[in-house]
Amino acid sequence: MALLALVSLIPGHPKPGDSVFIWLISDIPTLMQKILHICLYGMLALLLVWTLDSIEPRAYRFLIALFIAVAFGAVMEWCQTKVPGRYGTVFDVALDAVGAALGLLTAVFIL
């Protein structure tokens, strides 16, 4: 979650003197950013299900993981509205939810 927050809250327009990391992140093409939303939130949901292993029944664990992942995505999108050069969108929250659902589907088969 810390990595997602770090990447989500990097300013959209790097300035001279910013780290190479900020310059690299800001140059990711839009389509790749959307694909990363799905992949990273899928991984987040999968890791949440794994971490919440002690919660029974299994359906509750999956619902809690889905809620946390989507809520975190929504909060990150809202926080982006406060970062220069960034903006939050409902579409990105929807991509986060799709990624989380795919992560949970993966968890059904591997956990």
C-alpha cells in the first residue's frame, strides 16, 4: 500500500532537481498507467486476502479485501486532486475495482 501511495502521489509535472524516479514515473504513457492500475490493485487484493487468512468464512475475507482495495483506490484518487499536475478520476477507481476483482479471482485458485 505504501508503494501504491508513493506512486499515486508523485507530482504530474517533474521539476528540475526532482529525482530520476519522479521523471520516470511521470513519463509513463496513459495506456500503461491504466494497465498498471489493474495489475497493482489486483496484486493488492491478492496480498490482502493472503494477509487476512485468519478471517473465516472465506467469503468475508474476500469481501473485506475487496472493500479495502477499492476504498484505498478511491482515497488515492481523491488525494491526487491535491497533488500538482495530477487529477483523480472515477474511471481510475473503476479500474482499481476491476483489478481487485481479478486479484480475488486469482486468489480463489492459488490460495
